[in-house]
Amino acid sequence: QTLVIPTGYIHAVYTPEDSVVIGGNFLHGLGVEGQLDVHCLETRTRVPAKFRFPHFVRMMHYAGADYLKRIMKNEVCEAELNGIDQLADALQTW
């Protein structure tokens, strides 16, 4: 069984019997605004680095470069454009 939890949703895992569980986090172009909001919240509340997405700021720089290339080629879907302004603002402050 697979469960994908949307960006920013607080959740817990309960396994009533022995299980093999593979979990992880990933970034995608349809949740940039939420991902940036979570990063800002974690920064403001001083969440320890071991609990945060590793190399998040570096990944956002790579994402920004990729979006620039794709925008120039008109290869970005409208849904991805929702977070572009917020991403550009964040990149300028970092």
C-alpha cells in the first residue's frame, strides 16, 4: 500500500504489527509554495537540521535554474507557475 501525504500535512505513523516501512520526503513543482512555507516555519521555530529536508536551499537554487530554462522554452505547465513568484523571492533573499 502507498500513501502520499500533501505538502505541509502533519502526520504520524502507527504500525500495530511488525512491518517494513519505507518513508521519505520529496520535492515537486506542484507544491513549491507549501514547501517554502514549511521551510520558513521550520527556520522560524528553529527545527533541528536532522529533522529538516537536507540541502533544501541548494535544491531550490537548482529548481530555480531549471524553471528559468523551461520558462524560456515555454515548457512549464500552468499549475507549476503558482509557486514561481514565491520561489524567485526566496532565491533573492538567500
